Amino acid sequence: MKNFTTPKTAHHIVRDIIVSEGNIDDLNNSKLSDLHFIKCNFSGAILKNITMTNSIFEDCDFRGTTLEHSNLDNCHWLRCKGHQLSLSYANCIENFIESCDFSGSKWFGTKLAHTKFKASKLLGANFLDSRAMGVKFEECNLTSATLRQFSFRNQIVSALNFTEADLGGCDFRDTEFEDCKLTGASMKDANFKGADLRHADLGLVDMRDASNFRGAIISKSQASDLLKAYGMLVM
């Protein structure tokens, strides 16, 4: 997976314009790949079934934008705003999404293989039925996000906030948690076997989910807190 710390060089820069369905084909003689968009406004645009592969979106506004069924493979998103952005059924393979606010974004059925989200806000984002093999999150706020059936197996997950997220059926086997929050998360049928949860905030675990943690590693203080929460006296 590419790990861009600064935007890569693209063939053509598009700066400070409003992008809509009406002008998208005029940006670079109808060649929409390998572009570097800087401070462009896509907000509210309906741009289905377009191709913008190998592109960079830097400081762009995608609030309320629809990019459904589009081909956006190998793109880099840097400091973009994307409240309610819809990327449902789009191809977003090997994307790098850094320091973006994509709260409320929709990723239904999106192809996300080997995509990385870093230092981004994804509050309430919905990844239902997305194809997410090899997806990684780092330092992201996933409060109330829907991440059913995601696999985090054998990963080190760092600084993730899963508060009240839907983690139903997620695979956390042999996952190491560093500075993560799981308070109030729904964990029905999730598998934490072999997971190291000693540096995670588990909050109050529903006893109906206790079997999901069979084989997980927790600290003595976490075990004590869990028992106390259910009225058990720890001596």
C-alpha cells in the first residue's frame, strides 16, 4: 500500500473551481485521471459513473456530493470535507484518505481493498457491505460508524474511537489495540479471540457479548472494572 505523506505529483493541476455535472468533462479535455484538485468545490454535485483514477483531492469540499458507481482507484484525499458524501458502489481501491472529515459518508458496496484512512473523522459513516480486504484505519474517529463484518485480524489498531459503533460480526482475532475506545459499541457475533485489549477502553460490556471475548487478553484492572460493573465484589 502506498503511504503518501505529501501529495504525489499529478499531470495537471485544477485549482479553485466549482465542479459540477455540467463542467466535469471540460476540466482537462475530457481526461479526468491523473489530476490534482486543489481547493475545488464539488459540494452537492451529482457525479455518478465518472472516472478520476490516480487523482489527488487537496483541501476540497465534497459535502453532499454523489460519486456513486465511479472509478476512483489509487486516489489521495488530503484535508477534504465530505459530510454526507456518497461513494456507494464506487471503486476506491488503494486510496489514501488523510486528515479528512467524512462524517456521515456512505460506502455501501464500495470496493475499498488496501485503502488507508488516517487521522480522519468518520462519525456515523456507513460501510455496510463494502469490500474492505486490507483496509486500515489509524487515528480515526469512528463514533457511531457501521463496520459490520470488517476484518481487523492480526492488525495493530491505533487511536481508533469505536464509541457506539456497529461492530457486529467483525473479526478482531489476534488484533492489538492501542489507545482505542469501544464504549457502547455493538459487538454481536464479533470475534476477539487472541486480541490484546489491555490498552483499550471497553466501557461497560454487555454480558450477552461476553462470549465474544473468549480467548482475549485483558488487564487485571479491566477485569476488576468489569466485575464491579455487574455488582461483583473483587477482593
